[in-house]
Amino acid sequence: MKKFYLTGQRTFGNRGCEAIVRSTVALLKEQFGEITVFVPSDNIELDKKQWPAHAESGVVFVPLYYPKLTRYWVQLQRLPFAFLKRMNWPFSADSTLKRTLESVDAVLSIGGDMYTYEGRLPSWIMGIDHLAMKMGKPVVLWGATVSNFQQEPFFIPSLKQHFEKMALTVVRESLSEKILLEDFGLNNVIRMPDSAFTLSKQVISTDEFWPSEPDNGVLGVNVSPLIEKFSGQRDRISTEVIKFITKVVNEKSMSVLLVPHVTPLDGALKNNDYEYMLKILGELNCLGDKVKIMDPSLNASQIKYVISKCRYFIGARTHSTIAALSSLVPTVSIAYSQKARGINLDLFGDEPVVIPLSELNSEKMYSSFEYLEKNELRLKAMLSDKVLHAKKMILESVVKLSEKLD
């Protein structure tokens, strides 16, 4: 029986992380049969409630390794000193982590964008990966987006060396593939669409939160406090979204479902899509039952089912859009980073289905929505073909992973 450890995982409060874990576990189980997958968690009991049947899939939740001084080290590495950029992870691993890593056949470094640059270096996840490498365990970058870290030139050699030591680097879109091949000069690179394209849906009743549905169906919308933070303009995004939704409901005979995709399981308000969109809903009371908000307690598979019932979707959280795209729902992605651009480029080429955050306003959202309307059948046909191909690529990548473990 093969055993795996997933680095980069912290909590199912981010349903995108949950989607990656669930889909990856299902793929491993299909390829290897009976498996054990160790999934780190910063609150094991809450994550278990999110996935009650986890044990049936071979999942064992284990305590998250995240030293208290990590946040200070990450901030320290932001200082403009070359020696700090070159330093390895300075903290020793606890005995629980060491025992778990010693027992596994491979480590999959997941998390989607753990190796992207957002002002911080990926020291924490590199430290865990490096420990596994020292034990002789094959470490695989699994379905990630990767930055070139041009803002941190002193860090690049360390990162390149780290990737070179991996048994396989599997990236989820062509922009990351180009970075690893051309900028880092790697030769162990595979492109595999995000594993969440294969996530199964869990059918549930939507009666309690589904909006009153007019003739033209329901538009799903996901926005988050994260894009407001990255925009640098407090309250601007929510104001523009309110204008957009009002216009869609009044002029298009459609209703709107607000879809939170990151809602902390402990109820924390920070980085909480539900709390953010609840305020937006409060400003749309005049539209009555034509605008509703989804139950924030749903798991990733249930949310994918809800999104699949929408006619169109506009989303900021990457995995909310992956849930829509893989369900063949015509979708516009709000892009605050490379990952949305790369994923959509591979699916649609130069189709105008991405709104850069710098261009996000009610007019741009409305014109993008009208593009979905006018090209609905063509986009659905493209998705039908591309998603089928994406799933084939994912299965092929799992086979290549298997070959590395033989």
C-alpha cells in the first residue's frame, strides 16, 4: 500500500485547498488502489467534519507543522539582504513530522500557488520538502503555479536548485511551464491541469438559498476580500460589484447567486468571502429574492454542484472558476495573479474571458457578461472539448507519478 504526504495543505476553510486534496486523493486511489494519504491540518476536528467520509478514501489528518516563529522569519526574509534570501529553512522539524515523512513513499507538494511570489518567499514549504529529500523520499511539485521570482534575484538560484532535486515538477498551466523550462532551465517538467478539474460533485438541496429564478436563469458570482486588498482601494470593488449585479438583474431578467469559496471553518472574519459578500447582499435588498447568497458551510464537492446549476459564472477565487469551467459553465475569471491568466489561456486561447484586477469595474464586468451571453453555445462547446482533454492530461500525469515510484 502506497503512502503519501501532502505539503502545503493547512485548512479546508479554503475550499480550493479542499478541492485539490479531494481530487488528488481520488486520483491516487484510482491509480494505486488502497492508499494512505497524510493531510496536514491546523484544526483536525473541523477538517474531519468538512469531509466525514475521509477515512474511506485513505485520508489521515495529521497536525500541521508550522512553527510559531514562521511568520517572523517570512517577514525577515523580505528585507533587502542577499544572505537572508539564500538561507535555508532555519527551524528544526518536530518528531511527529519526521515520523510521518519517514513512513511515506512520496511527498506531493500541493497548495496551488505556494511557489508564487506575493511579496513573500516559500521558505516554509521548501523546508518541509527539503526534509523529505534528505530522507531520500521522492518529492513532487503537484499541479502548481510557479512564479519566476524576478523581484528576488538572490533567491532564484536556491529555488532552481530545489526544483532540480524534485522527482517531478508538475505545473497546472503553460505560463508556469514556460518559467520552469526557459527561466529555470529544468527538464523534469510536466504540465497537468489543476486536479480539481476532476473533482466529483455532491448533490444537495439548494432550496434554502437558491434565488427566485426568472426566465434567463442564474448568474453565479464570487468576489473576495482578497481582490479588494490587492486592488489597494478599500470598498471600490464591492461598490462596482453592486452596480454590476443591479444592472444584470434589472436589464437581463436574471437572478444572481453569491458564491463564497473561502470561509474559515472556525468563523474567523479575516479573508472570509461570506462575510464580504454578505455586506454586498445587504446593499441589494431592493432586488428581493432575485439575489441570494449560498450556504457558507458547504464543502468543495457540494459547492461545485451548486455552481454547476448556474447558467453563467464570474469568479475571483481560482477554484470557484475551476468548479464552473469543469462543469461546462461559461465563465469569466477575475485575475489578480498569473494563475487565472494561465488556466484560461490553456482553455480558451485569446478569448476575452479574463478581467485583470486593474481593469475591474462594473462596466467591464457587464461587457464581459454580455460576451458570455453572445458566445454561450460556442464557449460551452469549447469547454466540452478542453475539459475532456484536461482530464486526460491529469490521468496521464498520475501514471507518470506512478512510474517515478516503481
